[in-house]
Amino acid sequence: MNNENVFTMNNVSKSFPSPNRDKPLKVLENISIKIDEGEIIALIGPSGCGKSTILSIAAGFEKPDKGNILFNGKPVTEPSSKRGVVFQSAVLFPWFTVKQNIAYGLKLKELDCSLINEKCEEYISLVGLEGFEDYYPDQLSGGMQQRVSIARVLIMEPKMLLMDEPFASLDAQTRISMQQLLLSISMQLNPSILFITHDVDEALILADRIYVMSRLPGRIRQEISVPFSKPRSISLLGNHLFSELKRSILQLLFDHNNS
């Protein structure tokens, strides 16, 4: 893996107005994260600890109160297609087909139709949706809709993916399938990925490093390097070291939630 740094968040803090308090609610405090080229970083923590706020700041949707964010060495001041965002819900246009949804961003750029068609075929194949090009979202399963959503982001050739619990609403079997798809995409396209999850198994299967967060105000409690080589599969679930790491992460989360 190339060690070139792609994304850095330095000592970021963020508060939001609170209708029931005299002072703003501090959501994040002194968050520092770094992501190298091709790395998958998982962010895990209690519900409401500020994980999605970190992703929104990384995407350029929100601005921090303190600290700075660098992407490719430049300050993050606004959203960019080079930092593609995949949400928990697929958020597709229901009146567009699979192909039309995937092509949407390229059409906004007014690229040549033949190039758009060529790229659509490439990314439809990448996410395993051959034969479904002319289907509409309501004709697809939840997993297939999320494949469309991922392809729509990937076709813009982002250097970084920001993924906010994208598989949380899927059934267990589909979720495992989507995790394997993401690992395959990671190895083929080499984007840097910031992946938010509540699922410790998912974090350990996907990530190169895991940042464990505290409850509010959200802080980085511990950084954990995941030692398993890639490609990875669900066979890891029976691995002794996997079980030990899972236990230690759950202990971190449980202890802090009850302290």
C-alpha cells in the first residue's frame, strides 16, 4: 500500500445550537484522523457520538468550529466529487433507470454520450448489475439499490469514499455480500475510504485501521491497526485473533458507555 497521505483531520471540534440548553451542545472534541492512499478506515462508536458529523465535515457539508481538514494537501472548504459520499439510504432518482441513475453525474458534466455509455457499462459490471440496466429502483432489492448508489459515486472517479453506514439496513447475507464487493472495489480502484459503522465485525473485516470513539462529546478513544492481510473473507469470523480484537473493541465501547 502506498503511504501517501490523502486526508487529514487535525484537532477538529464542533458544537451545535441546543434548544434546551444555555450553551451549544459540543458534539466533537479534538478529533484527529489521517487516511493514506488506498486505506480503509473504520469509525466506530456509540450512537450519537458524532460519527456522521465527522463524515459531514470531511465531505465539506459542515465546517468545524476549530481545527482543519486537508484533502490532497489542500483545505476542505466545500463538497467535491473527488470525495464521493455513500449514505445509508441509496437515495436514487425513482424515475431514472439503473443506467440513468449511474450516468447522472457524467451527464451534468456534458460528456460525450458514447463515453458515458462506455463508463456506465464498466461500472455496472464492476458492481455486478449486468442485465439490470433498464430496471427502476422500485424493481430492485435493497442491496441492488445500494450497488447502484455506489456505482453512481464511483463513476465520478473519486480519490476518496465517505460511507455512512451504507449496509446497515440490509439483511445479514446481503450485508456480507456488499462487504465483499467493497473489498473488491478497494483492491481494483484503490480509493481511500472512511467507513462509519456500528458493527464491530464489519469494521474488522473491512478496515486497515479502526478509530474507536467515545460518547459525547465525541473524541477518538483509541486507534487500532487491523493485522489481517487482504483479500479477506467471512472465514475471519472464526479466527482467534479476530475474536480477541472484537472483544477488546466491545470492551472499549461498553466500559465508556457505562462509565
